[in-house]
Amino acid sequence: MGNPMSNPTSNPMFIPISATTESRDVLDRLLGELRPKLHRYCARMTGSVIDGEDVIQEAMLKAIEAFPQAGPIANVEGWLFRIAHNAALDFLRRRVRRDALRSHEDPEMTLDPADIERDRQLTATSLRTFMRLAVGQRSSVILMDVLGYSVQEIAAITEVRMPAVKSSLHRGRTRLRELAKEPEDVAQPALSESEHLLLAAYVDRFNARDFEAVRDMLADEVRLELVGLHRMNGRREVSRYFSNYSQVEDRNFVSGLVEGLPAMIVRDSREQPIYFVLLEWTDGRVVKIRDFAHARYAIDGAELHFAGPERSVVE
């Protein structure tokens, strides 16, 4: 993999920008272009394509808020990755504290990800395996072996000295080789009978293009997020969302789970998964829809399980 930032003259991320109306348009464009790459990093840092998307949204908001006071930015890509990196660390800290509270531990006695410190062939390592690395090792390995950054660039993004980055890379790669030899003993996620029936009914109606019947499954307070695009609230507003699907003929829909959560997995004409739609019910009604049609990058590395007769897979 070539170094993505080794040739500044051909890389728009190296065009210095500062806070003006015109440069804000440039920032918005670059945020859109970099979003899949940022997600690839954050999903591996958090061990979840879903949590990774949440971190990306948080990081993008932080970047937009910080931009007016940021001054001239010589390396926009590095600046954005540093924000995403810090947002991922914040997320991991919150997770540590939350898990400590749930287990009745003292949060101060739990290891802080900020204090913790694979070769190319290991870039396909599962997200779950990445999570078994210390945070510093995980970050360095992802940035170099998955995304192709140099040691110097990783040091700038993570604000860590280069010798520490080299050490984290060596230790992280060594540990990943060890983990790659171990069999993964992971319990197959499963839906309850009621969840399975609800999901199957929703998917069957989608495949039949019976969207009136799908609308009948919505709760009055249903919320919809078209990830990366916009949100809708309430049954009346969300009902309009299905009109776009009524015009699509080259997709089929399968019941499944994404990282253990109920989902409709969308496949193309070759029956390849291309994105997913997360679903949530309360009292037998759909209360939340999170559609990744405009964020298809999120399926990269996602743990998918088909709930029907299809074989379970891990992407």
C-alpha cells in the first residue's frame, strides 16, 4: 500500500486551509471523502462497525465546531484523524467506566485506555481480535498496516513519540500473530422467538414490496436515521422513507444480526451483502430504524449472521 500522505502536491488533504466560507465547503467535501477511511479506523479501535459510526459522527461534529478557531491547517487529513483518534479514546474511556460501574468496580482502579500502550497480511483480522490489543498497539497497527500511514504520521496523529509508536507496532504485530493461531470460540448470537417472528415479518414484507404492510408495523414514535444523510421522527414522517425502496428492484433482503443486533441485511443481484438496516422493537412495534444505505463502508469488517436458512458469515 502506498503512503497516502507522501506526496503533498497531489493530495488535496495537504492544501492549507483556514476558516472561511469557501474553505468550510472544502472541509465538508473532505469530511465526506474521508468518512469511509475514518470509519475503518474507528471501527477497529472500538471493535464495532456500529460504535465506529457513532465515533465518526462525534468526531465530525467536533471538527466542524473546532474549525473556526483552528487557524491555518496544513494537513487536513492528519488533523481530522487526530480528532477521530481522540474521539475513539474518549469512547473507550466511557466504555471502561460504564463497564466498571456495571460490575461494581471502582472506575479509578480500571485501566485507562489513554495510559495503555500485524503485518500487511493481518489487515483482515476480525474487529474482535483487534480489541484484544492494548489501545496504543491497536491504534499504531491499524494506522500503519490497515491504512498505510508512516511512523512519523502516526506519531503526529496520536501525539506519541516515534520510538513509542515503533514499540507499539512491534508488540501489536507480535500479539496479533499469536492471536491468529488461536481458534475463535464465539457463541452464535440468537434472537428470541418473538424477535425472530417480528424481523421475519418485516423482511418478508420488504421482499414482497408490500410497504403499506411495513408501515403498519411502525410505532407512532418511530425514529429513523439514514446514516450519513438525515433523520426522521414519527410515523407520518418515517412513512415517506419507504417510497425510495419501492423503486428498487435489484436488491433482496435477509433476516439477520449485525454484531448481535436484529437487522435486515441487504444483498445485491449476486446475493452479496452490501449494507444493513438495524431495527429495534417495543411492544411488537418498530421504534427505531438505522439504515446504512448511504454508509455502505460500515459493512467492512461487520460481523453478520443470517437468521434464515443461509449460512452464518463473518464479513
